[in-house]
Amino acid sequence: MRLERGTFGGRFAMVMAMAGSAVGLGNIWRFPYMVGENGGAAFILVYVVCCLLVSLPIFFCEAIIGKSQRANTCYLSIVSSFIILSFYSVVGGWSVDYLLRSLSGGFQGQSMEQAREMFAGISASMVENISCMLVFLGLTALIVVAGVEKGIGLFSKVSIPVLFIMMLLLAFNSSSLEGAKKGIEYLIKPDFSSLSGKAVAAALGQSFFSLSLGVGSILTYASYMKEEESVTFAGGWTVFFDTVFAIVSGFAIMPAVFAAGIEPGAGPSLVFETLPVIFSGMGWIVPIVFFLVILIAALSSSISLLEVVVSFLVDEKHLSRGRAVMDVFLLAAILGGACAVFPRLFGICDFVTSNVLMMLGALAFCLAVGWKMPREEVLSYIRSPFLYKIIRYAIPVMIIIIALIPFFDC
Ligand code: PFF
């Protein structure tokens, strides 16, 4: 992680860079399908509680470690970042594909059946799937070689607010479709009887995934913070922004899912089958801008994943930056290619990272701050003895209990 220590040049830029890593396909693609697979409003409530009670304190821990530079990111983080990067690039590839399709005529007049067939066609076509994945991974590699801060920092400052506004507009549009009411109810009327233990674990895993926790991304970014900048400020705003973004994405997708009669538990294909239906009556400009900003949001997350692995290889294995990027690109292309071809492998990578590896990483960061760092030093960052106790005792126990739930099948 030890790159030359730049800074973000201002509080807004710092929060936007962290939000840039956090806001991505996790909000737009993963959150809606997790909601659909795990029962709607009750899952959202548990998700928000997980974000506030567990993920926010873990964010503080990662940021404290990064800012105080007491610890290097561990091997576990490198492995998790690499696996996430590989399957994330497959979904990034789908956004490249959809952007290209919207450039060549868009989704005008597309019916639900056609949208479904289009996605099925993409996933069945090895060449299309893999080449779009390679384009996405290649763009990620180019940005990381060129230097993260200038390019993507500026990019995300503009694109994330634009994406947010577009998501809001889509949410209004989707909610006004005929038959959307059921989808809105699905998002706001919790049915706790449908909430399983697995869903609670999925909510925590999703909140780690969405906030980029447990893999060293936030740690790396926090190491670029200026002395006077506060980790609680950065954490509070990033968590707030990311959570609101996810919920707005849910409102953009789910009403349209119900309006179009798509199955909410359709899994990873959900958003890609739904968006063309929402866009079908909107002309060609809106989808182009939309998929372009999705691509930028996805890139601002994927570069933070690649950066974790590359900076490790540069610092610890003394590779040149170019060589390190090339090596990781090739390896990620192999695993990503396999994920693109075998949906089961894709699912396993997705599950293992957010339900096992990220949880272990988060636990390690939490224990490092709660039990290894001097109490006074931690308090100089978070200023709350109560929060310190929560980090020391409650959070590790909660992570262990929740992480074990899926393995006992409750
Ligand atoms: N938080 C990103 C998203 O929601 O798309 C995904 C991600 C980025 C996960 C960086 C982990 C990470 F280290």
C-alpha cells in the first residue's frame, strides 16, 4: 500500500473518492437483485441497520489503520480484491456491452421478452461476454497505470453526482409505470416472515461489498487523507451517500420489475433485463448517458480493487508498476473469463468474497483497532469511549455470528 503519499486536496474530494470506490455496480446491479432474492422491504431495513451498526464502525477501523499507517493490508485482502476484480469485470463488461448497444440505436420499443432474450444472448455468447469483460478490465488497467488520482478523482467528482440525479429520475419514471405499485409496496412494506437468517448474512455481506470494506480499499484511500481530515466525517458521509444511492437504485429497478412481470428473484441478470424495459420509451440519449455513467462508477470501483493488488506487488515484491498491472490483468482475465463462461463459478466467487473473505477482512481490521492499537490513539480518531467498546467487543461478535448463519442453514 505504500505509494507516494498524495492527498485528495480537500474534504469534498476525499469523500467523493471514497464514495467513488463505494458507489458502483454493487449499488446499481447487486443491491436490487439481493433485495429481490431476499424478500424486499425487510431486507432493506436489515441492510440499513447493518450499514449503521456494523459497517460504519468497521469503516472507521479501516480508515484509522490507513490514516495512522500502522498496518499493511494483509494477504487476505489481496486475494479478496483479486477475486472481486475478476467477477466484477464480467458485470463491468455487461455495462460496456449495453453502452455499445445503446449507441447503436438503443432500446427503443423493446419489449420485456426481447430484453430478456438480449441478456440471455449476451451471456450465452462466449466471445461477446469475454471481449466486453476484457475491454472493462483493460480500461481499469490503463487508468491504474496512468495514475489514479488525477484521472479518476476528477471523473468521479462529476460522474457520481450525475449518476445519482439520473437514478432519481429513473426512480420517478419507473414508479410511474403501469403496474409499478406492487413494486413500491414490495420495497416499503416489510414482511418479516419472509426474512431468513441467510438474508441477514446477505445484508451484511452486501453492505461490506457496497462500502468496499474488508479488502483494504478504504484503508488505502484513508492513507491519502490529510492530517486535519476526520475519519468519522469521511465514514459518515460515505455510508450515508452509498446507502441512499442503493435505495434509490432499488426504487429505479423494482417497480419496473413488477410492472414488466419479471421475477424479482431472477439473480444477477435482474437489472440488465429490467433497464431496457424502463428505457424503451425514452429515446436514445438517456440510455447512452446512463450506461456511460454506470461504466464510470464501475471503473472508479474496479480501479480501487486493482490498486490494492498492484501497490502490494510494487511495494512488497518490487515489481515495476507497469509489470504489476500487466500480471494482475492477465490473471484476472483468466479468472474473469472463467466466471463469464461458468455462471456457477461467478456465483461462488460472488458469495465467497462477500460472505466469507470480506467478513474475515473486516474482522481482522476491527480486532487490529480494538485490541492492538493503543486505546488513546484510537480515541484521538473517534472520540467516543462507547464507540470504542462497541468496536472492541460488540462488532467482532456480531460479525462472527452473522457470518456463520448461512453455514448452519437457518
Ligand atoms: N463497492 C463497490 C461497489 O459497490 O460496486 C465494489 C467494491 C469496490 C468492493 C472495491 C470492494 C472494493 F474493495
